[in-house]
Amino acid sequence: MKFLYTSIFAIMLFAVANLSAEGHLKNTHDKDTIEVHFGNSGKILIQVDSKEDLDALKEYDINSMLEDVKVPTRAELENSKKVILEDDEGNKYLKDSIEQKEFRQLEFEFNSDEDEENDELKITYRPNLNKNKDNDQPETHNGNPKVFSGDRTTFISGMDMGINNFLENGSFPDANNEQYTVRPWGSWYVAIMPTLQTYVGGKFALDYGAGISWYNFKFQDPRTKLVEGEDGAEFEQWDVDLQASKSKLTVIHLNAHFVPMFDFGYRTKTKTYDDGFVQQKTRYNREGFRIGAGAYVGTRIGSYQKLVWQATGHKSKMKEKDSYYLENIRYGARFVVGYGEVDVFVNYDLSTVFAKNRGPELNAFTFGLTF
């Protein structure tokens, strides 16, 4: 039988040096054997080949040894003829070893075989972090590196809601009292954007997804009408006597986005297996701060203008579908900052709303919340 036991070869010197009042020391008939008695019936035999071996024991720390003590049962001791402690590196319990801190994390394992005739209690120490010689990476008990636990890719959001506006040469159109000035409240942005997050390493992850979005630009003047002229889009004003209540332009896109993120919701813990190997476990908790910036691209799949007015005491509506010289490709930059289940996002279109030289040079931007 093989089983764990205490660090006998290291205890012996300190037992001699720190012998309690109950213990005593004596030499046996063999001059290179020291017998230490303690308690009622405890006894340790120390065998050395030379005085130098005995002096070498002074370099070992008994307190560190006692931390690893696991005493076998009486029956196990009776079935064992001797106890052997192995320390392959030879420096596990050295007092001032620079590797002492690392080796204090060592684990031990034992094998039991009751069929052997000459049983030994044998302890084999292995470092918790076994290094691969080729790539110096941590290995698990099966020899394969593993530094993540759980789902590496997680679904994190599904809808953006915000408000839209235009910038023309870095300023809002209302600064020049343009007809296409947008009323921010009511110019809603809605996007159904299933978003996934894939863990890369540390606090770094990638957010990405695809979906559909609706730009709604509600014009400040409810009598504003967008017309397709021969050379481009033109903004006109309906009859001044018209009791208009709403004028808006809606543009629909299919989009994809890709945003690198620093997400502090990732927590890494270390698990030690029974065979002495270490495995890093990283799990994700959405309740953390995150920040990121990336890009998006989309294609226009529809657009229409809607007008609402009062006539003869009745509410009238007009919905007109057309391209209005709108740019077909949308692309821009996306900034995200969040905590918990809600993100704040800002989208800025680097592409213009209208095709080049086919309308005012407007860049749309949106800010809002992601749920």
C-alpha cells in the first residue's frame, strides 16, 4: 500500500533541536542512527551517512513541512514497512529558497495498491503549474491548455433606441434656418440588432451582430416636403395655410456592426486539479463596466416620406415611397459605454445621407440606449 505521510526526513533535525520536555534523544547501537522519542509512544529514527548530512538538515523549515502533514491511520501504518518522502527538486522546504513561495503551493497525490507485498507510504510532489517545454504554457491534467470556462460567446443585447439629427459641415442645420432642420424629439432611431460578445482574453472581447434599423427624421417645419428634382433632392414648403402637423423622412437599412470592447465583467479564477495541474477559469458577469469603439456598415432597403395635416376638420395622411437620391450604402463609427444590462451608444455616419452632389451634405448621427 502507498499512502501520504508527513515529511519525516525533514522533521528529524527540528525534532532534535526543539525537543519538548516530554521527549528525549538517544543514540542507538548504530552510531549513525538517532532515535527521537516524544509523547507517550512517538518515535522518529534519523539515519545519516555523515556529519555533513546531519548539518544539511538545518537548512530545512519544519513549519513548512508540518503544513503538508497528512497522517495515515494506524491500520495503514501497521501494513507499511517503511515511509519514504520524495522531493524531486530538493528545495521544497529550504528556509531561504527563492522558490519557496511557489513550492508552498505544491499538491501531492498517492496511489494505493493493497496487493503489493512490501508496501510503502510514498509521497510524490509535483508543481501546481506544469510548464510545457515548447511553448511554456500551462497545461491541464490531460495535457491540453485551457484558459476559459463556460461559453466563450454570449448573447448580450437585441435593441437600440435613440434620437437622430443631422450635421452639415460640423454644425446643425437649424443654425442657418434650413428647411431640412430636424426636430430631435420625435426623430426616433430604432434598431433590432442581435449582438453577440466573444471573449478574447483578459478583459478584451468583441461585440458583433447584424439587423435592421429605421432612421426617422422629423422635420422642424411640419410643412416640409422632400421632392425629387431633375438634379437632386429638394426641400420645399407646402402651402403656408396648410394645417400640417407632421413631416418626416424614414430610411430603412440592413446593418452589421463590429465593436472591440474592454469589458470588466470578466473574472478569472484558478482551479488546481488533484494531479497538481492548474487551470484558469474565466467567467462572465454582466454586472460590470465596459467601453468600446468600432464600426458599422449597412445598405438601404427602403425609404419613404410621410405627411400629416388637417383638412376640412379631418386628419389626412400621405405616405410616399421613393429613393429621393438617398445614399445606398451607410457606414460609420460606433461608440459604446455601459454598465449592467444597459449601454449608451453613439453612432456617427461617415457616409452622407444623400448621394454626392444630389442633395445637402448631411451626416446623420444617433445616440441612445441599448437593451
